Amino acid sequence: MMAEKIRVLLAKPGLDGHDRGIKVVARALRDSGMEVIYLGIRNTPEQIVETAIQEDVDVIGLSILSGSHMYHFPRILQLLKERKAEDIVVIGGGIIPQEDKEKLEKMGVKAIFGPGTSTQEIIKKIKELIGNKKN
């Protein structure tokens, strides 16, 4: 029996339009054997959570460079809880100050990657977080 692929939803919430980095990550995750759904830019937390549930993903990866991380991450975590989908791992990347990173991790964000993080490090962390669920 073939192992199931890790399913990852990548999205850019809010008004941030810079998407080159998330596209590089999407390609790297795909090339590592993961199934990637890229939602694109300017998504609401509601759109992201709805798609994640419909697509039965293991991971939601958010890229936020606009400074809106203290709104979007908690809102997505809240919506996942409301929909009883807290088993979906939430990770992110972008320009996020250390003190905010610590607050977000306490809220339940499982990993936050800063600028310059290697795609191999992101792949390794996702595989570690999903663990024995897949692969």
C-alpha cells in the first residue's frame, strides 16, 4: 500500500500581494512529494479554513509580510476550533517579530519561518509535525 501524501494548503491572507516566496515554497513542497494546494493572494481567514476543510489538508501554511499576523493567525486558529478541525496544523512565514512569534506559538501556531529559511528546513519541519500520520 502506498503511503498517503502530506496535503498542504498554502495561502496569503489579507491584502499582502507579494507572492514570490510562497510560490518557491509551494514548488519545493511539491518536489518533496507533498500535495500542495496554493490558494493565492488576498484570502480571508474564512476562505482559507473552508478550503482547508474541503480539501482535507494536514497543514495550513500562511505567508504574511503585511504586519497583519496578529489578526490572521488567531482568527484562523479560532475558525478551525469552531469547525472542530484543530487537527489541521497551522504554520507560517514572513516578517514576524520574535515577541509576536512567541505569542503565536503559545496560541497554537506550530512553526514560524523567517525570511531566508531554507525550503529544506520547512520540509523537514512539516514532516516532523505530521509525523506518523502520513508517509
